[in-house]
Amino acid sequence: MSAWRLIADDDVTASFGLAADETLTRRVGMSQSVPTLRLYTYAPHCALVGRFQRLESELRVEYCRANGIPMNRRPTGGGAILMGAGPLGVALMLPGDGEQAYRRARDQMAQVSEGILAGLRALGVAAEFRRKNDIEVNGRKIAGVGIYHAPGSGVLFHASVLVELDVALMLRTLNIPIEKLSDKEIAAVAARTSTVRRELGRAIAVDEVRQAIAAGYASTFGVTLASGDFTAEEREDIAALERDKYLTDAWIFQATAVPDSAAAARLKTPGGLLDIRVALSGRMIKSAFVGGDFFAADNAVADVEARLRWHPAEPEAIAATLRATYARWPIELESIPLDGLTEAVLAAVAQASEAQEVAA
């Protein structure tokens, strides 16, 4: 029977929590660390955006700054979330096949989610994996799941299980389009989500949920879990990555080369929301940004943006370039529908062209 290490830590900062997950993923992929299941909480509250999201579009930046709510960016894709003492963070770091890391990403997330589902069911919460990357109870989201492939062959599966959630604070923190923060609005959003405490009707402790999920992973994957902690070498690597990446504005904000005045198009697809921004110079695409809450490989998305830079703005040429890019990255871009990306890019280009004509 295989053995995994179980790390349980609480009240971690946003930068440390994310740096630890990525560091262990890299090390596990290089056989420098053992496969690890980490179940942890954050303190204070922090707002985390997905890998490809534009932070200023997803979070109320000024509110977060004024209220001391740290902001950061996950290595995994997906949408913006509010973490704290109530949501339980789940990070599973395993060795994986680099060539297959983003193939059938949803299937992989569904498989790994079985550990969470088993733990919730043991507590009496009948949850199921639904849609793109959500775990739901009677149609209400109770957890979200993400995936990241580190250079090498380490794979990180991320999840946030809502033991409790401060919906009012979430609405103030995330850039959710609501007219006013009324009791009615809060209730409407709360009705679309759920928590373990709400489903059980009691104030269950986060640690009880943690123990149930750990047992769920052990039984589902047929492994033994040995409680442990970070090694001294791992802590050194974590501190270095935290300092050089997760504490820097370059990573957190990731300002795009596309100016704010450029046109944008947002399109919901089966693979996630696409947020496309382009800037034109005449009939050439001067720069492009491909963002959203999808799951894909960094290098493949970067190649899409690079191929569209200083590219003719004609629809046929754009469609042909995107087809060629998908032919190069069939696995890494599989979760983003080609027709959806093409539609979104063409829509952004059309809006930018109209803006140029008006300005002229």
C-alpha cells in the first residue's frame, strides 16, 4: 500500500500557502519530496484569483487594500475565491505524466475529487462533482477544484471546501456585479452556495471536516496517510519561492501588455469563461491577452498570445492561426473550445475596429 504524507496547518498567509503548494508540487515531480495531501486554512481572510484571471477585473482592489485583505494569484486556473478560517484548503501533490497533465482536465479533477466526496458523505453531506470544476449539494456549490502541472511532472490538485463562508465579506471583496449590498442580495448569493455547517445543521469544527476528508482520500485511493510537517529543505525552498514570486506585484497583478483602452470580449464556454483583450494598430493586432477561469498550460496560452501579436486582424487569418496553435498544443489547450476562443478573439477585434473608426 502506498503512503502519502498528511500536512495539517492553520492560519497560513496567502503567500506562504500558495508558495508551499507549488514548491511541494515541483519537488514531488522531481522525487525530492513524497506525495503529500495538505489540508489547511488561511488567516486573515485573503482573496485569490485564478492563474489566468485579471486581478483588477475580479477583485475590489481598493476595498481589499483598505481593509487589509491580502490578494494573490493561484498557480491553478479557475475563478476568484475568498479564503479564511472557514473554507478548508485542500492541496494534493502527486507525481504525474507531464504529457497528459492537461488532457481531460475535468476528468482528472473529478477523479481526485472523490476523496473530498467520500469525506463529505461520511459526515452526512451528499455531494457530487458537477459542471466544469464544482462540487455541489442539490445544485449549490460547496467546493471548487483546480489543477496545475509544474515544470517536470508534478501535478497539483487544489480545492476549497466551504465549511463556513462569510457571504457578505465575499461580496465586498470579489468584483461581483450587484447594485447594492442588501440583505436580499446576500441571501440570493447564499442560496447559490452552501457550506458543510449549513448542510449538517450544526457548527461542525473545521478539524472534524479535515479528518473526514483525509480518511476519504485514504479509503478512495487505497493509501496510508502519515502525519508530518515540512522538512527544513522544503521550508527553505518555500521561503525562496514566496519571496521571489508570491510576494511580488509582478506575479500578483501581472499587468498585461494590452492597454486599458483596448477592446475586450468575454464569452462563457463549456471550458470556462474567456476574457479576451486586444489592441489594434490599423488592421494589425498589436497585442493580445487571453484570460479567464479556464484550465490550461501556461506555455500554450503564452504561445496563443505570441502568435496573435502583430497579426493581421482579418477573421480568416485569425481562425487559421488559432487552428494551427491548437494543432501544436492539442493536450494543453484541450479544455478551451477552439470555436469559443475564435469567437471571443473575433468579437474583441471587431469592437477594437469600431473604436478606431469612431476615434478617426
